[in-house]
Amino acid sequence: MEEAPRRVSPTEERAWRGMLRMHDLLVHQAGRTLRSGFGLSATDYSVLAELTRAPGDRLRVLELAKVLGWEKSRVSHHLSRMVKRGLVAREECLDDGRGAYMTVTPAGREALEAAAPQHAEDVRRLFLDHLSPGQITLPAEITDTVIEKIDIS
């Protein structure tokens, strides 16, 4: 006997839709500032930030895709555009001829460093400043738990 699908309650629906809407608004608003002030998209900023967090400022394409939670094809297409703009570069992987590393170029680092203070201000203005310290801790715990449970390797 098949089990009936579990329904989503109105409160659960509100939480889900609110989280999606908040994410879209935050990315859109922060992205507008990055684009108009620094010529970076929100996705450019995410890629550059993740690469600079990695040891040696470089990651393999598949590692970058996993960290960002993107499909490999999306990462590859976006990286191609960033290479053309001189923000990142491909380096051959000497110990594995099949793969490549992506690394931040000096121009990419300069763009990230120029945008970072404004981006931090936007994160505060759009999100953090509206929450108490306890409220900040809760979404951090929630996102960690959900990401851990659905993170596929």
C-alpha cells in the first residue's frame, strides 16, 4: 500500500516561500550594487570569494561546483565568461591531465577586494541589521543543518 504524500502546512509553506523570496531579494539587491559599482555579478563575486578562500586561491572545477552547489555545466559556462573578462584563469592539473584548476587573476583579486567592503555593507544593511544576535544564530544553524542533510557528493 502506497503512503499518501505528506502535505505542507500553511506555516511550513510560509517558511519555504519566505526563504525563497528572501534569498531572491537579497541576491538581487546585493547584485545590483556589485554590478553598478564594480562590474561584477553576484555569481562572479561568489566564484571569486570561493576561489580566494581555497588553499592557493585555486580549486578544480568540480570542487568549485560542489562548494557553490551548482551543476558542472553552469560552473563551466560561467567560468568561461569570467576567463574572457580576465577575472579567473585555467591552470592545467599536472598530476591529472583530465582536470584543470581555476585560479583568481590579479584583475579578479583587485575586483573582489574593491567590491568586498561594499558587499559587507550590503550584507549588513539588507540582512544582519534587521536581526537580533539570537535571530542571526538561528538561520545559521538552520542553513548548516539543511545543507548538511542535502549536500550530495
